[in-house]
Amino acid sequence: MTRKPVDTGDPDRLYTITGGRSRADDSFDLVTLIVSESGPVPGMQSEHARILELCRHPAAVVEIAAELGLPVTVVRILLGDLLDMGRITARHPRAAPSVAAMPDSALLQEVLHGLRNL
Amino acid sequence: MGSATSELPSHRTPLNDTAETGLKIVVVGGFGVGKTTLVRSVSEIRPLNTEEVMTQASVGVDENGAVATKTTTTVAFDFGRISLNDSMVLYLFGAPGQERFWFLWDRLFSGTLGAVVLVDTRRMDDSWYAIDRLEHHRTPFVVAVNRFDDGVRHSLDEIRQALALPAHVPMVDCDARSRQSGKDVLITLVNHLHDLAIAQEATL
């Protein structure tokens, strides 16, 4: 797979995908895990359908962006649509999304344990 | 553009269905220092890349279409993934150290556990800016010196001095190509974070 990292060459295309919207749902972190609640249905926008296919198993927002070849902001908009339709659920990161907030030592201990067992 | 519905990549390795919590660690450093190599050496998937495009006045774009006046910032980054256990997944991001990237730091990497500054001793100038920005954003970090085969070998103490790095910031030698070495870098960082958390919890 040697496709271009992200297809940003055509703003019109991105505009079409998002229906002209540029305000993304900021509640989706890069590592929020998305899970489909249903499969794609006929007539659905192709990007929505692809996300539902991709998220049969959990996938992070950033993985979806990479697999679809779309900027993260665009993917956030699409995910907002799917969430509103009740077609996905979002598993948000446990750590508070505030800058400089330290995660607790118990969580870090779990991370350490996981890394050592690799 | 044709429909893309059916072209799902078959080589994708899905996460475990029990995955609940995504975590972030960011590797920053200058061009060519080995960020992608480090990500690749520890990742369970082949590193993927994506972009964040941000229009400087993107909040509240109105129907009148004042789009033409906006400036757009695009930052590309790559990332890998490590499943830590049944529920926790660590995402490792390799990110450039240049100026426009820091403009997006809060948006992309707020809530990150911490950062690894990857240093090439032949181009240490590239690291200063990253260290300064991390301190500014109060993101805890460690410095990993990627040892290339060639060049004069500076000791960690010499490098610490050259970077004006405070004594409390851990430093570690590494070979970004080695999985074990990459693991050790991450463990050094998370150990450091754990110490900081314990110290902070003791004051509560």
C-alpha cells in the first residue's frame, strides 16, 4: 500500500463529504475507540458506510482517519453524524482531556505492566 | 471519484473487542532522527499516517462562505499501536518538531501521558525547540538519544549539558531500530510518569 498518506489535494471533495461543514465534534479524541452498532444500509453515504465496516471491531479515531485517507477533522464530523444516528458508540479515553492533568499512578502501573510483558 | 465502499484493507489487524481505553504517547524530534523507526520497532501494526488540517478561523464558519480568507495548517504524523492488555491500547505518535506542529499540540495531544524527545547528536539544535515547547505545555517527557553507528560518541552528561536539560528529566540511550530498545525507552518514560504521579498523589 503506497497510496498518498492523506488525500487533501481537493478541498471540494472534502467539502462534499462533510456537506460543507467544517466544525468538528471535539468530543472525539484521537484515541477515542469507535464501535459500530449496526452495519451499513443501502443509500448511506459511502464514507459513513466505510466507517461502519471498519468499526465492526473497535478502532481509534486516528486509525479511521488513516484507513479512509481523510483528515482527522473530517472524520470527526462524519463520526458526529453516525453518533447522532445511533449507529456507533464511542469509548472515550479515561484520562481527563485537560492539558497537564496527570493520570493516576494505578493507571500508569497498568501501562508499565503491559509494556514489560510485551 | 468512484465509490470506496468495498475497498476495505484486508491486512488490517483489528483491536480486541474488549478494548476500552485508548492512551497516547508522543515521540517528537527533528526530521530524520528516527521517530518513525522507533514507532515501527514497538508497534503491533505497520505504522499508519494521517493528517490534521486546521483552518485558523475554522470555529464558526458561517453560511456566507468567508472561507477564502482563512489560512490552513496541515500537520502530518504517523502512529503505531500497542495492545497493553485486554482493555488498554497505547497509541504511539511520531510527530515533527517544527513550529506549525506545536500550534496543534493541544488540539491533537491534550491528555497525552507524556512524550519522548528523540535526539540525534549530530543535529541537537533540532531538539531545543521541542524541549522548550513541551515544558511550555507542561507535558512530562524523557530524552532518548538515538545512537547511530557513526559520529563522535558524546556521553549522556555532555548531551544533558548541551541541551540545558534539568537534572530531573530522565535520559536514555537507544537504538530506534531495536524493539527491545524501543520498549526500554517507553518503560523509562512511564516509570518517570509513575514517579511524578506518586509524588503528586502524596501531596493530596
